[in-house]
Amino acid sequence: MEYAIGLMSGTSLDGIDVALVEIKPDDLTFYRLHDFISVPLTLEMKQSIKEALAPETSDVRQLCSLNFELGYLFADAVKTLCDKHGLATASLNFIASHGQTVYHLPDALPGLIPSTLQIGESSVIAEMTGTMVVSDFRYRDMAANGQGAPIVPFSEYILYRTENTQRILQNIGGISNATIIPAGASLEQVLAFDTGPGNMIIDELCRHFYQTEYDADGAYAAAGQVNQALLATFMSHPFIQKVGPKTTGREEFGQQYVEELLQTFPNVSANDWLHTATLFTAKAISTSLAPLIEGQCELIVGGGGSYNATLIAMLQAELPNVKVMIQEDLGHSSEAKEAMAMVVLGHHTLHRLPSNVPSATGASHPVILGKVTY
Amino acid sequence: MEYAIGLMSGTSLDGIDVALVEIKPDDLTFYRLHDFISVPLTLEMKQSIKEALAPETSDVRQLCSLNFELGYLFADAVKTLCDKHGLATASLNFIASHGQTVYHLPDALPGLIPSTLQIGESSVIAEMTGTMVVSDFRYRDMAANGQGAPIVPFSEYILYRTENTQRILQNIGGISNATIIPAGASLEQVLAFDTGPGNMIIDELCRHFYQTEYDADGAYAAAGQVNQALLATFMSHPFIQKVGPKTTGREEFGQQYVEELLQTFPNVSANDWLHTATLFTAKAISTSLAPLIEGQCELIVGGGGSYNATLIAMLQAELPNVKVMIQEDLGHSSEAKEAMAMVVLGHHTLHRLPSNVPSATGASHPVILGKVTY
């Protein structure tokens, strides 16, 4: 058995995700997660990255240095996971590193062209581990007029596609988004789009009513009841009314949105709020998906929202003809999903095969993603 | 015959150097310059790059966009030269791109680690030309504790090494530097170091006395005579006294240095100044090289200084046992040298062979330079 490692460092700065994946060098369909760790970033490093993210506080010298610093951190993260398994880093088949996004500009602005910037120097990772590195996966899709995102749908296609069942990969993070893989689909038939708010309204209400970060297991929501007037107001949101592939941002369902609604409905109880908001979250997803469901269908939920049992139950109720599952039901891991996706992309790069999904990113054609550092 | 293109964009912002080079895909010693152009940068682009170079005026958003903008410019430069020869860009064997250095930090500073940053997105070049790109040549050497510079000595070793003659590649730009390739040398025996001021004192004096940018053909110097007191003062410069491999910067022989000397020697005529400064420039080089000359030796001068006939004649007089030549005497081109060097480096990268010169950069061991974008 050979191993590859996938590295992901998200914009939430939660830490460096490291997935150790079993691969077969010449088999582009076999990927089995062997282990996963998330290496936390120090407060100092989080601060450095935050400064690098903002035009106001960033500069070329700091970015020059931080690119190398993150390279060393990523290499250390690889070593940590390899050490745990008694593996020499140089024995890995390859490392696939997403890098830390410090800027992403999908659309032109005055004086600026569509572009993206990830840092975490691949040459440093290659040098410190003695292993070939594939990196910089978003650039080529943007060069082909794509948005450089999402880049996970390709690995979802490789890992989840079946001949006879439509599968929908439903990610529920702060916002929610879905990848639809028709039964027996070719890559061109894969769709990916946002499906509305994820946990962000629920989390905001938990902070407001309970000073907690989230509704563990959906317990508060389960203890409440639906408020029809509030639900109707939620459902009048322009995002729900939009037809066809949609995109949304944190600002549409953020703190300001929730605070305004709280003022409009001052007499609804905390748990009714949470029940109704959770139901709205489920309905936002189900109304986005419903027109696209075909025949036998499995909805596989990942992300933090997959651990909200009330939300999952509501989703199942809204989509009675769909089998609703979570990643763990299939032996996968929500946490490791993105880092593992890097391995799938990197492996295709090394075989000089495309791995963007033009129907998801808007790219004009399939392209080979990434750069190889020997 | 197959072709590769080398791209170089120097810190002087003179333009984008593009070298079309004949190669044999499986022969790592054959490189023949076919044509060379330098594509000027617009004033607007020069201004953007200057802003990106300085910590005070740079930011992450601008660097994100400029990385892509330069990628498109580099791709256009490739197309321009290919069009001239009726070549399809996709027919090139590969493109090797140095990129625009926006920061180079060979030594740590408080809060910053040794690092380097070149931009000009390789994914954009690959996408726009339909050809594989090798880029980012300096990073890996720095990851191996090298200075990431100089990177030209390897190509000099490949292109100029002979079995029976020691060859010294003497570059005379603003400052001067040399690569010494012993007869029958292995790569480990190659030395590279700074040899003192190049044209910068001469140019500064031309601006002072004649409001011209340089001494064309060395005509002013040829019309003057040596002033021994001034020469003695020049020769007392600490750089000349230093023994062993040296480095120098523009600040050591810059405007301030010249202005102070002008005040000390107010009665020396303009042409005597230029004659003496040119002689000093030659002596700085010859005293650096003399202890290292062995047997039959050819000194091959490149850079702007190679067109200063007085300087070349003085160099020959200072080194009577050495055959002093200029690049053009060997059928090479000073202008195309760095862009052509990229082709040599890129070709070695594609064959997964090292191309740094640890004895020149200080790297702990030979490493494969660059990243490959398919």
C-alpha cells in the first residue's frame, strides 16, 4: 500500500487539516482515508495570517516571509501525522497542499483582475519532507475563466458517484452548498451550487439566547415549535425566491440579518426561534434541491450541520423520497473531506489529467490543476 | 528541432526578456539561441510593480491581481516572439519563466525568515500558450538554506565549461560578478562571487559631468589619463582589501560614494575622472580574479560593461595571461543570457535533475529547482 497526504488550511483558521490517504499509484478511483489530524495554529500565527489577509495590514515583505513560514508549518504537520504511524515522510507517494488562501478575487474590481492567492511554499514542504508536492490548485481554473471555486466537486465525483443512485453531497457549514452527482453521471453532468444558510442563523441565535456557539445535537430546536409567521418571513428571503444555481455569502444571512428579525419578532421563545430557524435552514436546502432530484437519491450531509440531529430529521421530513445520511454513515469523515480531496486532485495532476469541474466553477474547459514541485 | 522559451523580468524593470532557444528534449547539454526580444513594460505596469516591491505601498489584493496580470503579459511576450517565427505557442517544448522578483530576503530580519517572492502566474502562462511551464526557480534553493542567488552559474557551467581551458564568466552590470569554471570542472568546483563595482561609478560620473547615462564605447575614459592620487583612494575601498569570496551592493559604490570623492578631488578633469574610475573598475575585477586564475584562461565579459572598449582593454592589460573576450566573440548574447539560462534550468527540472550551485548560493546540497505547471 502506498500513502499520500492532503493538506488543507481553511479561511476559518481552525488549523491545518492533514489527511493520510491510502492510494494505488496507477488507480485514479481508489482513495481510502487512513487517518486524519487537525494541527491547531498558534495565536501568533493566526494573527500573522489575519494581517496578511487584509489589504490594510498586509505588505509584500510579510507575505514573502509568511509564504515560507507556512511552508515549514505544513511540513511539520505532515511529519506529525507520519510519525504517529511510523512512516518516513520521504516514503509518501506525494503530498497535495491547498495552501492558505490570503486573497480570492473571483470578479474584477477597478484596477484588479480576477485572481486568487494561496501561500505556504511547496518548495519548503518538498525540501523538509523529501517528497514531491502538488500545490496551487485554484489558479489554473481561474486562468480558464473559472471562479477557482468550488474545487471539491471533482473529488466528490470520484469518491461518491454510483451507477444507479443519484447522490447529493450536502455540505452544511456557515452557509450550505451541494454537489449533485446524477446516477451514472459523466463529469459534465455534475452540478454544484449554494443552497442558502447553513449553521449561521442557528449559531447566531445560540449566541444571542444561550451564549453558546452552536445548538449541540439540535437539542434547543428539538425543544421548540414552529412559529408560522416567523417561518413565512424567513421564506420571503430573496435567496429562496431565486431560481436556478445560486451563490450566497455570509453577509446575506449574517448577524445583521438575525438582529433585524429578532427585533421584528420580540415575543417568540428562544427554542421556538431555534426550531423555526432550523426548519428554515432545512427548507432552504430542500427547496433548492427538490427540482433536481431524480429517481433513487441519497443525500449525504457533511460539515458541522451533519451533527445537528434535529436539522437532519427536518431535512428527511422535507425530502421524504430521498435517503438522508451523514458522511459517517458511509465510513467517511466530514472533517477530513477537504484535505482528502486534495489527494484526489493532486493524484490527477501527477497523471496530467484535468480535475476542475467547469459546470461548477464556470471555467471554459477542463484543465489540469496545480503545480508540481519535485 | 524543438524549441523552448525562457522568460526573465529583471528588477531594473527594463522589460520582459524572451529567448527562443533550440533544444534537444533528451540532450541536457545542447542549447542554441535562436532569437531574442525584450518587450518593454508600459509606464503604468512599471508603476504597479514599483508599488508591489515596497512594503509601504504593497498589499495582498494588489499582489494577488498583479501575479495574474504579469502572467498574461508574459504569455503575450511568448506569443510575440513565436508569431515572429510563425511558431504556434503550443508547439513549444516548454516555457521557463523566472518571474518578477517582488521581494528577496536572503537573511532573516526581526519577525521575518529568509525567503523570496517572484510573481507572474505560471498557470496563466500555461493556459494562454497551451504549453507546459517551469517557474519559481529560487525557492527550493532557499528552502535548502541557500541564498536563492545567483542562479545563472549552473547554465554557465552547462554552456561554457571546457575540458582544457579555465573560463571565467564576468558580468559587468551596475555591480560586477564572476563565475569561475575550472578546466574540466565538476559542478562542485564552480565558484561565483561579486567582483566589485561594474558600471555604476562610471555611469554616475557621466551623469555628473556630461548628463549622459553611460560612457559610450568608453570614449570619455579613452580621452583621459590616470590620476594616481584618485586611483589610490579608490583602491583603499574596504571591498578591494577584503580577501576571499565577496558580496557587494549598490549602496557601497553608489551616488553618495561618488559625490564624496568628487568633493575630495575637485580639480581632476572630467575625462581623467572617467579614465581613473574605469581603471579602478578593471582593477577591482582583476584583483578579485587574479588569485584564482589557473593555466590557460578565458575571461568572457557580458553585461553593459562588455560594450565599453576602454574597460575591456584595461581588463586585458591587467590580466595579460588571460584571453579577454566578450559574449559576442563566442556567438552568444549578453542580453539574452539570463532568459536563456531559464531554459537550461527548466529543462533540468523537467528531467528531475538539480540545477542549483551550492558553492555559489550556500545551499546545503543540490536540489531540483522550480515548479511544473502542465
